[in-house]
Amino acid sequence: MPLYDLTRVLTRGTIGGLCRPTVEGLENVPAHGPFIVAPNHLSFFDSVIVQALTPRPVSFFAKAEYFTGKGIKGRLMKQFFESVHSIPVQRGEQAASVQALKTLLDILGRGDGVGIYPEGTRSRDGILYRGRTGVGWLALTTGAPVVPVGIIGTEKLQPAGKNTVKPAPFMLKFGAPLSFDKTGPDHSLPARRAVTDTIMDAIAALTGQQRCAKYNQSPSTE
């Protein structure tokens, strides 16, 4: 069994045994071809959860620090994130972010799935913040269907500011795929914004979260 499949099976079993998650709408994940998963973001564990519970492989961004740690812990973390096809990206560097989006293009070009958080960083107060337009750019550039995902309750696994992890039930809702015309990379910012807002509306309908018209900010940038 390939390392990715083995890691996903083990992670899925651990999550299922400890957290008893409720998962809805798996039939909305396309059986073939490229697709984009667009979830809200509440917890450090969200990417691992989505990767484990989605029927097909999904590649997410991960902080570059997860790949450069020292000692045994650092090596184990690097091996884990590589095994689930995570993509290292340096936060706060525009050039690195652009290159990371191009990496997603390559993955979609192979007919595989990618995941991207429109909010950019996790919400520490449970509010659904304004979507950043990277997901709109990706959808219009590739024409890949976007599957909105509503994550409910994962903030209980590791509350913001806490180092302890506590198993707790949560819910994952896969919404109906959203299709947008493929325009390639040459499209207007208003078109990209409109697509992003449509995706955020779909996520909000799945989660029922209070919304905010502002962008969320990482604590390191505040």
C-alpha cells in the first residue's frame, strides 16, 4: 500500500475512533478529474481531517516550518506532511504564495484534487471571514469544479491558545460542486471576486456561521 494511502487509512481510523465525526455529502466529490475543495477553517487539524475523510486524495498548503523542524519530532512531522501530499509555503512572502498557487495548477492538471482555505488562516472566534481571491483565481484559471466544505466543531479539538488536544465530535459537510467558466489566468479582478463570494456564500450555507466583511488576519501579522 502506498504511503499516502496507508497514512490516510490510519488517520481516518484514528479520527473515526476518537471523534465519531458526522460526514455528509461525500457523493458531491467528483469521482474523476480535477476538483478544488474549499472549506472554512477552525482548527490546526482541519487539513488532516479533510484529507483523511475525502474519498479522493487532496493536497493542501502547509506552513514551511512543518518541513524544517529539528530532531526526531521535526523529522516525523516532515515525513507526515510529505506523506499526505502537503505543499510547503512560506507565510507572508508574496512570491512564495504565487509559486504555491502554480503548484496547485500542476496538481489539477494531473486530474487530482487540491484544497484551499478561502479565509487564508483559521478563524479563532468562529466567525466566517471574507474570502481571499486565490480560490477564485484557481477556479477561473482551471475550470475545475469547486466543492464547498462546511467544517463544524473542530475548534473543540484544540481551542485557540491551547497546546492540549481533546477528542470531540465534529461535522464535515460537502456541498454540491460549483462550476465556473474556464477563462484561463487572464480574467478581471471583479470576476475573481464574484466567484470567491459565491464560494463563500455556499460555505456559509453549510456552516451557518456568523459572517464578517473583513479579511481574517494571522496573529503574527496583527
